[in-house]
Amino acid sequence: MTGVKKPNEKHLMLFSGRAYPELADEIAQLMHVDIVPTRALNYANSEIYVRFEESVRGCDAYVIQSHAAPVNEWVMEQLIMVDALKRASAKRITVVAPFYPYARQDKKHAGREPISARLIADLYKTAGADRLMSVDLHAAQIQGFFDGPVDHLWALPVLSDYVQSKYDTAEMTVVSPDAGRVRLADMWTDKLNCALAIIHKRRDPNLANTVAVHEVVGEVEGRVCLLVDDMIDTAGTICQAAEALMERGAKSVIAAATHPVLSGPAVDRLIGSAFEEVIVTNTLPIPPERHFDRLKVLSIAPLISRAITEVFEDGSVTSLFNGQS
């Protein structure tokens, strides 16, 4: 009968944590579904309580949470939501974490350090998650930390489409702000069909050992330089890189990054920087007081909604990126 779900029929349900419900709502609107009503609260001692107000038995559940500060609280809330779904007999549970928490702690740099990104993956699995979905992981090996499918989405199409619509890429050089982002910058050059430059930060042995020198490898003089990174946190590195490029004759400098963490002095640094424009996505919420005139925020919701649809319909997430994987 019309309107009655058959016993074996797949049933998609979206759930949202409290960190950034606006993003979840946008995803839901694009998918023409509703966010499942959820009762969530903090007890007086800060413990979190969650209860879903609809039956979730047999559903294909997608739990959306953005991990802005306070990160630990939103991680715990998402884990509790996953646990509640598992105990309520959801058929499959996918954690949607646009900004993967603790992603920068992906390996040991010294003895007696944790690998917190792996711990987060273990916690999701223990809570009952069957699948993870995230955008622009800080390190590709995080995909191997989770014992199950991981959908690693790229924000490059979202960001690059905007850059191509506004700037002349014929006079553009894509710049990696450090050695760790060269692979990302290389993907940008393939997309925009333009030149590549790399900034190498080192200590000058002839000066005090606290002084850093930025060496620029590549042609930047007279060029529009596009600095690319996966995130902007305190903005120190990327603002220093912009200054180094302008000192070497760059025509102008713009920045493109997926995750606008924007911690501490980031906004003040960006306002006082040489950037003509700073382009980010909305994987994380940006409070009104941290917006500034040269900040452009692009929505990641269409990409996530399409990826969820592909997963639900057993399609190909890779196909969203024209051969990128």
C-alpha cells in the first residue's frame, strides 16, 4: 500500500547533533527529508543525554556532527547518538563528520605520544558506527584507522569552481604553504591547469635560531598566488606565507581552505594580512563576530547530500570527483 514501508525496504533517516544544526538542516533540505526530532540536553554535571523521538528500527542512519570547539563535547554527543541508534536496532549507522576530530594527531612525533585520530576511529566503531564520512582529512592514512568503509570527500570541486568563476587562472600560481600540503596543491594545479610553487620554511643559521626564513620555490612574481590548505586554525603559517609571497613580487594573494577552524588570533591575523580574499567552506560554524569582509564561505552541503545519496543508493562516491579518489 502507498505510504507503508515494506519490511525489507531501505529507509534513510538523518540525525543532527547540536554543534551545527544549520548545516544538517541544509543537507536535509537538499535531500528532501526531515531531520529526526531528537531530545538532547546537558545535565547539571555536564553529562549528555540523547533520545530520538521516532522509531529508528531497521533504518539507514546518518549522524551529522560538526566538531567545532568544544570538540570533546561534540565528539561525546555524537558517540552517544550512535550508541542510542545501535541499541534501538538501526540497520546501518554512518557517522558524518565533515571536520574529523583530532585529525592532526595522526602519528607519533615523539615517544609516549598518543595517536588520537586512531582512538577517535576506534571510539566510533565501538559505539556502533558501520561507516564514516568526512571531508578533506588532514592525513590520508586516517582512512585506514577505521575498521569499515570510509568515504573521504574532497572540497576541491566546491572551492575550485568558485576560484575559476572569479579569477583568471592563466595568471595564477597555486602555492603550497609548506611541504606537507604539496599533494593538495598538485591536485589544485591539475584542476586549474596552472603553475605550482612551494614555500619552504627553515631556520637561518646565520641569524638567531628563532628566526624563520621562507624560501619560495617556483615562479610567483607578477602572479596571482593561490595559497591552499586543508584548514586555517590560528592562521599564523598561512599569513606568514602570504607575506613572503608579496615580498617576492606576487601581484596578489588569495587563500582557499576547507575547514575554517579560526582559533584565537586567526581573524585578527587574516584581517591584517595581505590576502585579497580568504575562501573557505562551512564544514564548521563561523560565529557572526568572526566573519570579516574578505571572507567568502561556500556551502559544503550539496557535496555531502550527494555523497549520502550515493551511499544510500549503493552508488559511487568516487564518481562525484571525476576520477579523484
